[in-house]
Amino acid sequence: MKIKVMIADDHKMVREGIKQLLELEGDIKVVTEVSNGIECLEKLKEFIPDVLLLDINMPSMNGLEVLKELNRKKFEVKVLLLTIHNEVEYLIKALDLGVYGYVLKDSGSNILKKAIYSVYNSSKYFEPSITPLLNSKLVQRDIDKIKLELLSDREIEVLTLLAQGLLNKQIAIKLDVSERTIKNHIFSIFKKISVTDRTQAAIFAIRNDLYKVI
């Protein structure tokens, strides 16, 4: 029985190249290919592939949005992410959304086929050359998570505003408290997240998606 594969990528030449490489193997069949996220979701229901090769950057709906929708609809398909070297943050988000693995777009056909066989058999597959960087990011995220849990709700608010570039006086006005109170909060924040200045604190906030308007 052949492994049914679907390719979702907005570059026609990429899709055609991958299809040719995969179908050299008698046990892999590309059942369909799509160029955007919306079409991907529609074709998934029609063709029901075993493995979805999913690009992150696509029009209409990107790969992460497709993953979120698959989770929401509880659609069972093993997703193998197609990516490039500088998308580690996206990979971490994809892992949280249940992706089975990832391969780099410039990988050899042997790696791509190995990845497909792995995820088809319910095994995770992670591109060896980028795994160390991903692991270091995951370790950093776990450390940050522990630090975030030390912060009070008010300290989260202060840190978010600090990351937006507001001065102590501006933060105090926005939160309707004294400037001295804000200084105390910032001292506590620095201690809890192990930073020594506002720039480091802002980087921490942005890294942990706290850079937003409140």
C-alpha cells in the first residue's frame, strides 16, 4: 500500500520537484498539491492523505494557521513542515500545534523520504542540522516560562508597557499608580527574570509575546 502524500507550497517549481523526487519511490504517491492554506484545508477533506508536507509561508492562510484549524477541527493527518533555516520560532509554535516533524527545503531527497516514512509510522522526525538550535530555543523557552510564573499580573502589565518603550512616569499614569510603585515593580521584575536593565527586560518581554497594547 502506497503512502499518500499531499504537498502544500506556494511555489509551483518546488511542488513539482518534490513530487518527482517522491514518486521515484514505488511506495509513495503524491495525491494532490496546493498553493495556499485555504485550498489545503479543502483538499485535505477530499483526498485524505497520510502525510501533509506543509510550507509555513503561504498566501491566504499560512502553515501555522492551517495547523490551528486542523487542531480545531480535530482532523487526523500527520503533518511534516517544510521550512528554512531562520524559522526556528515558527517551528516551536508548530511543535506546540502538534506537527510531527520538519525538513529543510534544501535537504536531500533521502532525508525527505526518511522523514515521510518516519511520520507515516507515527514517529517524530526533526532535521538533524537545525535540531541543536531548536533545542536551545526550547530550553530557553522553558526557563522563560518558569520566570514568567514568578511575575504577578501587575508585573506582567508593567513589563509589557516597558517593552513598548514607556517611561516609568508614563506607565504610572497608564496604570493609575505612583511612579514610586512602578519603580518597585520594575526592581522586582528585573530580579525575577534575571536582567539588569530595561533593554534586557524588553527583549525578554518580546521573546515571550508580551509586546502588545494594553
